[in-house]
Amino acid sequence: MFLKSVSPATFVALILPLLPGAQGFPFLNLGGSKLALDNDFPDPSFVNVPGGKWYAFGTEGNGKRVQVAESDDFASWKLLNIEGLPNVAAWEEDAMHFAPDVIRRDDGKYVMYYCANSKKVGPNKNDHHCVGTASVISKKGGAIDPAGFQDDDGTYYVTYKVNGNSIGNGGDCNNAVDPIVPTPLMLQKLAKDAVTPVGDPVEILDRDTADGDGPLVEAPSLVSSSGTYYLFYSTHCYNEDSYDARYATASSITGPYIKNNEKFLKTGDNPSLIAPGGATVHADGDGGRMLFHGWCDSSMKQRCMYDAKISLFGPKAFIV
């Protein structure tokens, strides 16, 4: 077979497996990530709407509870003067909204998942972040980083992190001093409205020092391709250079998920990239698209948005 010209994704899918020793490569970066929005826009998620436009949603900042950006081509992005969350619910305080995620339901309506501080009850209650349908686990530290997912059979799910380190005992991320508190990633099945929980949540991943995860795992994003489920997540503390993005794979949505244990995104992957994480991934044919954040500069005062295209091939994910 002779191919005069192929795309990076095609190269990964067709050519790379034929190369000697290819099975030993954890991933191959053929193009890399690039700065997409030079503005404070942490924890970006995104959705494609009929007509082709892309919309990204970011953590509270620039005077908005939920920020919104727009793109025609997933390459050039514009920050919009739109409040993505004009009203707050009765259970939440009007502060600290972050990690929004939006999905488009089969009926054409959109659902936003986000986390916010629940209102304090009594004088000695701690601040806990909650995800609306996951608030029952708040006694374990709260729930953060929700991300919606629709499986091939049409079933909706939401993944999230139990924020155990918020009630930890000190050190890095408040969770490096014994006894270490679990920070598991959870999977909750949802009804057709993509909101109402069905059954109990299932733990699908947790931190493990032996895997180099540091004091926590967080920011789950679930995607599937050709029968494989890819669970992207971040490790370490978001305000340290060691913060990164990794992934684990499974043949069933409930797991078990096997960690790749490679740093899919890390500081230094390109000259401007510092502490990348908070990634959101959506499948697109045999590949996918990704948005994530990294510190805008070494002062670590603002987190800019980056984008990347990826290939999903067997148990491996590649930046293309």
C-alpha cells in the first residue's frame, strides 16, 4: 500500500501500528496543542450546535458566573459578553461557580452541569461544592467537575469528582498528610431528561500514589470510540507545574478502567504550556476534539484555553 498524502489522524490509525516497536509508544504527538483563547477561561467544556458553530463554557471569571466563547471552526475563538448562568438555584450561594459542562439532548434542548457552593446550614458547617444531582455525597467533601456523556445506546450519564481533599489534613492540595482522603471519580446514570439520577453512582477511578497521581484525581471527561471508553482526568494540584492530564480505558462504561499512567498533557509540551488540565473531550469519527486550560504565563494568575485534536485508536489516545 502506498499513500501519497494522509492526515495525521489517518497516519496514527493506519501507519503507526505497522512500524517496528509501535506497540511500545504511550502516545505520539504529531501536531500538539495550541493557545485558543488568550484570556482567563478555566475548565473549558464545549458543544457543537446545528449550523456548525462551537460554544465553549468556562469557570466563573471576567464578571460572569459562567463564561461563554464562540468559534466557527474550533480554531479561532471569541469571548462573548454573555452570562451563561443568569440565575442561581435555591440551594447555592451566588459565588464560586466553576467547571460548567453543556450537552445537547436528543430533543434539541441543552443541559448545563456545573458546581457551586451549597448554602451553609448552621453556624459550623463547611463550604461544600455540589453538583445538583450529586449533592447527596457532600458529607464526603462535596462534588465538583461534572461532565455529561451520552452513550451509543442513547443513555445519559454524568461523571464528577468527590472533592475529598476539601476535608483533607493538609499538605499539597490539602490531601498529602495521613490519613489521606479518597477523591474518587464517579459515574451517575441519568434518565432521558439528562438530569434525574437513575440508581446509585458508581466509582470508576481514584487516586493512587503508586500511579504517580499525587494527592488527587479530578476533572473527568468520558468519551467512547469503537467500543473503548476513554476517561480523561487530571492529577496533582492545579496551581503547581506537576498538574497534568491523563486517561484510562475500559471496555464497559462502568469499568474497570485501566490507567495509561502516561502524562497525556504536561508542562512543557509546547513552550507556553504550564500545568495543563481540566480537559473536555468529544469524539469525532475515529478521533476527537479537546479543550483544556493552562496558566497564561509563569505568574500563574490566569488560566488560558487551549485546543487540540486527538486520535482514539484501540486503547491509545494521540494528540494529532
